[in-house]
Amino acid sequence: MPEAGWHTYWRNPGDSGEAPRVSLSSDAPLSFGDIQWPVPQAIPVAHLVNYGYEGENLLMIPVDVPATLSTDEVSVSAELSWLVCKEDCIPGNATLQLTLPVAASSSASAAALLFEKARQQLPDDKWLSGQLEINEASVAVEIALPAEMTSTTSSQWTLFPFPSNLIQHANPQYFTVDEGVLRSVIDKSPYWAGDVESINWLLSDGRQGFYVSTALAGQAHSGDAKASALALWDILGLAGMALLGGIILNLMPCVLPVLSIKALGLQQTQESKAVKLGFIKLGYPLGVLVSFNALAVTMLALQASGEKLGWGFQMQEPSIVILLSFLFTFIALVLFDALQVGTRLAGIGSHLIAGQGFGAQFFTGVLAVIVASPCTAPFMAAAIGVALVSEPAIVLVVFNALAIGFALPLTLLVFSQRLSQFLPKPGNWMVTFKHMLAFPMLATVAWLCWVYAGQTSHQAQFGLLLALITFSFSVWLSGRLHRAVPKWICASVALACLVLPMYLTAQLPDANQPARSITDNAVPFSKQALSSLIKQEQIVLVNMTADWCITCKVNEQVAFADADVRAALSAENVHYMVGDWTNKNDSILAYLNDYQRSGVPLYVVYSGTQSKQVLPQILTPSIVIDAINQATEEIPHE
Amino acid sequence: MNKYVLGFFAFIALSFNAFAAITIDKPAPQFTLTDSHGQEVSLSDFAGKYVVLEWTNHLCPYVQKHYQSSNMQQLQTKYTEQDVVWLSIISSAPGKQGYVDADEANQLTSERSAVPTHVLFDPSGEVGKQYAAKTTPHMYIIDPQGSLKYAGGIDSIKSADIADIAKAVNYVDTSLSALLSGETVDKPLTPPYGCSIKYAG
């Protein structure tokens, strides 16, 4: 038994030392398991930390004895090597022999009590699971605690990693517990060179231990994961829907009559040689495809410039959800004929598509898209709405599928006139059909309102619904009025209904980001705002974070939730700017790249135009306060 | 939202955080130390040559493993013959294990037939901490331009057993031979193993 102050080691000895090794063998066919390590202690040795046991400890090894064992006794021999250290170390080794009687029933040996005691020091049988994040200079873990541990008020948390070269054993481990989830960040060892999928740990609260398996968090360090996450089947599904939508477009009241005339015209010119050339026959669908792609490219350009301007066209943005809910309500109103849109244009269609050559066919296709737009607009608007919140590849797929669907009926007619008998005759049913199509639009509005409620609150959702109803009323009323001025008033009311909830939502604290709203005066990151604050010789703390970033959450709870830090951040000339990289955002990516980072967290404190300092990835309240104080001193005072 | 946040810090040893970060392919920290012949030796004296730093403590069982087996001496001989500078550094503080005076150091060198270019004394531990040296042995390789090329253990098997040397991959040997033949080091960082360095304080 080691004397006081001497220790032996756990499976990972920490900064120095060596775990004991035991190799068992027997003359009988016994099988030996692995060492059952008791929960170790973190033992400081000068500037290092070792993981091990001070004083006496028992390393148990389970042995499987086959039931068929027929001998009277078995002999077990053990090759042992160990290291025992205080500050100096003494290695030891021994070969031990033990002969045990074989009996049908078990009886306690003299050492039974010792085993009983050792069993109580073992970690729990149940493994916990967690997430692991390996950053440039730190390692973060997130573990869902078992119920019995969530109530613990222990300040004795320690995470013991299985590999010896993952963390800096001697550095502090920061812990936060929030709603049953424990998070910790620890400085990374400079010797970590592994690329692993998972790491095992032992988590101790000072009394009991749990093994934890942490998997490398599948977070997107770049926004690319979003696109690849869409499976092929999802894309095919979207394309199928768009194709169907394109075919339905042909049934619209201002398209079908034109289509019928065209079909009739084709029958009359059946003998014309030109039409029989496939090249010319394809003119119409090509024209349609080109027009739709031009529209898709325009949408993508708008989307890209929008991102550069810092508006994210994302469903995560409540203002985008509001915009879409108004758009779909408006589409429903148009489909209900509450408002007549561009009826004058529709008539032009009929004579435009009467040509015969390739050019004529091609422009027929182009013009069909434009001319039919009053009727197709509601559907096109839905496609545009999808386009604004989707990846470029998806946008192109959707628009092309729409185009093919739209061009399909007439193209088939050109190739085979016999199909024209399947063409439905235009009639009153078209109006009914159109009205019916308003209901899927309204269902979409219902879904958007539900999304909005999740992003904000029930009260906000109620406000949005009222705004939508007032909007609908104004649109309906303006459709029934004939004088310009009352129409204009109605349009203004409708616009106000749209703008007001957008404005109010922007004022709401974001319910989805409680950790961030802790600091009341945080403003969202924008490059322009940052450079203007710097020019005004203000102090700015930029916090680049993401919902999936464990380190960020620990820092927000440990450092940014601290009362002194909050006070420092609400000083008059101090500004706290938060960039949320949960979703793809090119302006944040560009900022991170400026600091040679590929991921979050990143904390930078600007002292006006004087200086900037990059804070460490693991923050304490004093690091933040010191940085702000230093920045304050550097600011020139007029 | 009735959200409570329970935040606290747990410190395992907190007394010490004065360790510098070491980075592969970045300039190795400069130093000047006195050798066992009373001469001042600086890292900059060896610009243009490969330099090996070996943290040592003759009473540490892990150091003894590599000296009793002549593993360390063979490495020293093999590479000093190829114009590599070998610096054995003792960061043990006075009164602690492994601390020796100049005469004892020279006697150890001749007794063990060791051939380091210099044995350097770092009783304050300043240089050891600059390099974040943790154990004896702890090995570093610096290239002729002064960049750190390797840091870590002497070999791949963490034990004090001489029998393991033959089975292990000697990282100092593989790294130096790669560097001398113009190749890059396969594993520039490996976990060091051994006794803790007996720093002052």
C-alpha cells in the first residue's frame, strides 16, 4: 500500500506517469476481462495533473469461469507492472501466483469486504452520451445528465478523457449546467493530432462517476451541410410537385383558351411541312425553358445580393415568414377573384402564338410565359417564394420542372394532334377550379403562421392573423371599388398591414435564443454597423456564435451572463454585437476568414480605430471585463 | 421563461498557467543557458543546423530506460555524427530529483558514454516552461531555420520497460531521418511520456 502522498494511475495517467498493467493467465480455460477502474482523482503534481488514486485502491478484473470446469483447483498467475509516484516515481513489477479452489457454490473470501468497497468506487454501469467539439485551442463537450445528477450542486465536476493527449490536464475545466445539460470547455492539448469520430470520458461529480461517449458533433462549419442534407428523394419530390404545378398552369382561365386555339390551329395546318421538323417543334418548349431559367437566374441574383446586403432569405427569419404568409394570402385572394389582375393582357396571347417557324415557335414559348403571367402569377409567386429560401441548385430544379410541366401539353399536341381530343374544353369549370386552388394556398398560410408562433409567441401570432385578415379585407374592398382614391387608400391599408408586423417582430426579443437575449443591448452583427462604430471611436465587442456551438454556449453562460460583464457591456460607449452563424451567412464567413478562422466562437474587442484584440476561445468574466477596460483606456478622449 | 442557469467553474490545479504554447512549423523559443563546462550556450549559436532538445533527469525511471539500454546514446551518436546539435537540458530545481552540478553532469555523461553536444542547466525552469516541457524525457527537434519540427515523446510505447524499446517506433529517429533526407515529419506531435519535470516551486 502506497504511503501518504504517493499515487498510482488511472487508465489515462494524465500529464506524466503510467497506468498499471496486468496480464493474467491460468492453467484452466478462464477468460479475463478488462480492468474495472474506480473513479480516479485529479492529482496536482507541481505544475502537472495526474489522474489516479492516492493510497490504497483495488483494480478488479472480471473472470469468466466455464461451468464445465472439472478440476479441483485453478492456478492464476499475474504479470504486473506499475508506477507509483509522489513527485519522484518508482516503477515496480511482479509476477504473482494464486491458487483457488473450484466449487459449485461461491463463498466469500477474506478479501470480500475489500471487493465490496471497491465496487462502490466504480463508475455507474450506464453510459451517457454526448457531443464533442474540437476547436483550434479548446475541446468542448455537451452531455445530457441523468436525473440523479441534475440536482447535484457539486462544484467538483471533472471530466477525465480516455486519451492522454486530448486536453491540457492541468488547465481549468469550465462547466455549466442548464436544464439537465452539462457543458464544458477545456483547453486542447498541443499534442492532439487525432481525427476521431468519438471520444470516451469519465465524468465525476466528486461522488459518483459516469462513463460518457461523445460523438464529434456533426455541425456545419461551413453552410454547405444544408445543401447536402437534402436527399436526392427530396429533390425529386420537389421536382415532381413543380412539374405537376406546371401542368396545372395550362388549366388557368387565361391559358387554356389560348391553348385550345393553338391546338385548333395545329389541326388546320396539319399538312404544313415545317411543323413536321422536330427542330421547329421543339421551339415552343425551348422558349418556355429559357424564360423560366431567366426568371430563376434573376431570383438567384436577387437572393445573392440580398445576402450581401445582410438580409437572410431564410425561414429562420420571422420577417421572411411574415412576408411569405402575406404573399400566399394574396395569391389566395387573387385565385378567389377578389382582385382582377391584368385581364387586359390575356387577350393578346391568342394571336401571338399563331406562327409556324422555329423563331415564331420559340417566341411563342417566351410570350406564353409572359402573356399568361396574369393567370400564372399566383403559382409563379409560390415558386418564387420557394426559390428565395432555397439553395441555388434547388431553385434551378424547381423552375425547370415548372417549365417542363408548363410546356408539356402543347408540345405533346404539336407532336401528336390526336392528343387534342383529351384537351378539356374551356368553360365555367375553370373558374371553380381556380377558386379551389386557393385553399392549398390558405393551408400554406396556416403553416407559416404556426412557424411564426414557434419563432415568436402566441400573442405575436394573433397579431399576425389580425393583420392578415385586415389585409384580405382591404384587398377585397379595393377589388370592389372603382374610383382611384378609395382604391389607393385600401392599398395603403393593405401595405400597412404587411409592414407593421414586420416592424414589431424586429422589436421582439428572439424567443429561440434565450442565451443571447441575456445581454439586453446586443445588436446583430453587420459589417457596415461595425465599421461605422469603429470610425466613431466606440468600443465594440463582436461575438460570433452559433446554436450548435457548445463552446459558445458555455461562454455565454459563464462570461456573458455574468452581472459585471453585462454592466461593462451596457456602458455608454460600449457596443455588443452578436453574429449568429447557425445558418449560412456569407458576411459572417467573410469576417471569420479575416481572422483566419473557419468556425465559431470568435470574440474580438475593438477600441475604436486604435486597436483590436482577439479574445481566447474560452472566456471568463474577467477576460471580457479586462479587455473592455483596456479598450476603454486606449480610446482617445477629446 | 423559467430558465435557470447554474454556472460555476471547477478548477483542477489552478496555480499554474504560465506555459507557453508551442506550435509546429513556428519559430522555436530562443534561450541562453549555461552548460556543464560553464559556457553560455544560445539556441541562435546553432542557426543553420538541426538541433535536438532532450529534457532529462538521470534518476527518472523513464530516462534510465533509454540510457541503460543505450538507446539514447545511440541516437546521440548517430545524429551528432551527421552534424546535428544535441542539447540535453536539466530543468530540475536545486534540491529536487535530477538536479546536478556541473561536475556531476560531466561525470554522468562519461559514465553513461553519452555524447550530447552540451548538457544545459535550467534550474529556474524558465526554458522548460517556454517549451511547455512536461516530462523526462521530452524531445524537440528544431530545423536549421529555427522552426520547431517535432515535439513529444521519444517513442511510441509509454513504459519504463527496456524490453519495449525494440517494439516501439522511435519518433526522434524517424523524424530526424525524414528531415535530413528532405522529407516532412510524419507525426510532428506525439504525447510525451515519463516522469514529471521537477520544476522549482
